[in-house]
Amino acid sequence: MPQVVAPLIQLEDVHFGYGERPVLEGVSLKVPKGKVTALMGASGGGKTTVLRLIGGQYRANSGRVLFDATDIGQLQRDALFQARRRMGMLFQFGALFTDMSVFDNVAFPLREHTALPQAMVRDIVLMKLQAVGLRGARDLMPSQISGGMARRVALARAMVLDPELMMYDEPFAGLDPISLGTAARLIRQLNDTLGLTSIVVSHDLEETFHIADQVIILANGRIAAQGTPAEVRNSSDPLVKQFVSAAPDGPVRFHYPAAEASEDFGLIATQEKQT
């Protein structure tokens, strides 16, 4: 019998929207401990919203968002901050402090949230930078490093408090093939070496499928597919097939709904004649 891995994150019939616009409509999913879960789908499908619900930035309109069996939406301020200390977040494009060195960027969470002596802070920061291959860049400023290096510095900063959960929001966006491959390997390696649980929001199909244990595809506010990369790749669902094959035509249409072209262009021609 295969071992059942308990979920660290669980969404139960979650509904959420911005004003009158629904984003998530009855989403239920599980993120097992120690695994890499990829959250994918078309732009605007609610992937980043899921990360914000897990982090407690948003609260679900209905349903439950559980972190280690605790309902994040019911936590008060201090308890929520305690839960967030068990989470790390890699923001899209890194979001480094531009007026701080690489070392100080990584040290920032330690200085803000702990009372560790500076000697220990130094050792922890250098260990995290070593893990992402940038110990030698500790004295550089963000303006002096490449985009791929900045992403790795941000990863070291996200890991510096030794979180149980790592969330990555488009970690491969804007990276060249070498930096992209390096980032993907780091996510997988750090997850396995440190015993993390990882959620990766990404549009890069090949690299993400290569490192993920399970893939969840969101579409139209619901889960369109969920399973191993191979299972999702072989899905018969038309929307999933379109996403996996990057087909321009399918359930997700290229054209925004509009009147017939003959009506619009005919109207323009009529207006021009009248003038």
C-alpha cells in the first residue's frame, strides 16, 4: 500500500471574488506535505488569488482554507502572523529592496522577526546564500546582479526563517533558459533537501511539469484537472488539452466577445458616408 501523505494545505469548497466578479467558485484541493504542487491555468484564473488566500491576505467569501488543519480565515492578527512565519513567499521578479545589499536583503526577515545575535544572523544568511549559489555576491547591490541572480537572492530571503511551506508566484517569468533551468532545479532540490512543501504558480509548462509531483489546473473559477504531470498531460478535457498543447483555438478563445465584425465595420462605413 502506498503511503498516504497528509495535506499541509487544503481548500474546501472555496468561493472568492473581487466585488461582483467571481474568481473562485467552489474550489477544493489538497497540497500534500513534502511535495511540489504546480498551480497552473490561463491568466486571470485565480492562481495568485489562491496564494493570497493561503497567506491570509484575502479571506474566502465562503468555504475554508486550512493550513496544517487550521482555518486561516478564522485567525486573529497575532495568530495569523505566527502562521505566516511558517510560510515563505517568492514574489514575481523577486521584489528585493533596491537600497539594501544582497546580504541585508536576506537578513531582513531575521532582523525583523527574531532577536538572534548578529553573529548568528551572519552565519544563517551566508548558509542560505550558499544554498542558492550566491555567497560570493553578498556585498553587491540588486542593481549589480542579473535578473536570475536577483530571483535566487529572493529565494534565499524567503527561506531564511526555515518555512515549512514555500509559495512561488511565477518564479520563471522573464528568465533566460539557463537561469530558468537553474531556478527550477533549485526549487526541486531545496524542497527535497529541506523537507519543504512547495506550491509553484507558473505558465512555463515544460519546466514546471518536470519538477512537480502534482499539477492542478484552474479554469473558469474551478479545477479543470488535477493529478500527476503525466495524468494531466493525457487529460481528455478540451480546456486542459488546449492549455497543455498551447492551441490558439478551443474553450479559451483568442477574441473577446464582440458584435459581428460586419456590424461594426458596416457602422463605421455608414458613419464615414454621412460625414
